[in-house]
Amino acid sequence: MIAKLDTLLKAANISLSDQQKQQLVAYVALLDKWNKAYNLTSVRDPQQMLIRHIMDSIVVEPHLQGERFIDVGTGPGLPGVPLAIVRPQSHFTLLDSLGKRVRFLRQVKHELGLTNIEPVQSRVEDFPAEPGFDGVISRAFASIGDMVSWCHHLPGREGRFYALKGVQPDDEIAALPAPFAVEKIIRLQVPELEGERHLVIITAQ
């Protein structure tokens, strides 16, 4: 698994420490183990998890600004856990409404020794953000319009929304309500992943 991860990281031009690589592979092992009982992801093959979950998450890291992030609808911790591993100086709140996912994330935090993640069970509308976050991240969570309307209270004054998408969601962007605006759209390159990936960065004007 480490050899496969090394190949993917090299293709993506990402450099990580041995400890970070071990943590990423250990996270995949936990995901694979818990998936059998908890059905956390439809991806069953750990090698595919490296591509579709780990790499798909960490290619976003260079585009994040700030230190405090919240991953809304995190599911089994995607992209929050891989991002927390490769960005240890930042803190990630991992928000999900399902108890079984949050239990899994607490186990991940304990087994991997990740002091910079905080799993929280809550509906996003009910979660108070004090102080506001530098970044609100979502991957396969909702449309961009729903994301900003449900999560409008989460970013701080300079905070941004980071929506991880497949093909560029032009219809969703066109329907974005005021005062929100797209700051930039970045096409992401994920080694060995079929299909497009885009990061849509949104600010409140």
C-alpha cells in the first residue's frame, strides 16, 4: 500500500513524510475494516480508496487558506481526515449527522493520534460556529446553493467555501444566490482517477 501511495504521490508531485504516509495507509486500513459492518463507502478495494478517497482529498490542500476548517457532511472523514494528516498545522472539525460515522471518526482520531481533528455529530444547520471558520469544505455533500444556504453561518469574516465537485457545475454556479460569488474554479489533477475533478472556491461579498 505504501508503494502504491508513493507512486500516486510522485505522479501528483506531492511530498509527504514517512509518518504521514503511514497515517494515510492506516486510515485506509481502518476504513476497509469498519466498512464491512458500517457501510461507510461504496469503494471496497483499498487500492481504489487510495486513489478515490486519499488522493482525491489531498490534491485540494495547496488551495486552502487559513488554519481552522470544517468539513460538512464528512461521512467517514472525507476529505477532512486526509487533509488533517497532510496539513498538521491546521485544525479540522468533522461534522456529520450520523452517529456510526462519528464513532468511526473518533476511533480514527484515537488510533492515528490525530490531535487536529474534532468529530462532531450534528446537523449543519444546528451547529454554532464561534468563532467562524477560515474554510467550509464539502465533498459530495449538496449542491453549491444548498451548501451556502445551510452553511452560511459557519465561515468567519474572511472565510471561504470550498466545494469539491466532479465536472464543473455551471448550472449550480449560475444559480448561486447573493451575496455569494465564485472566487475561482480550479481543475484538479488526481492520478489514475477517471473523470474530472474541480474545486469551486466561494466567498461572501
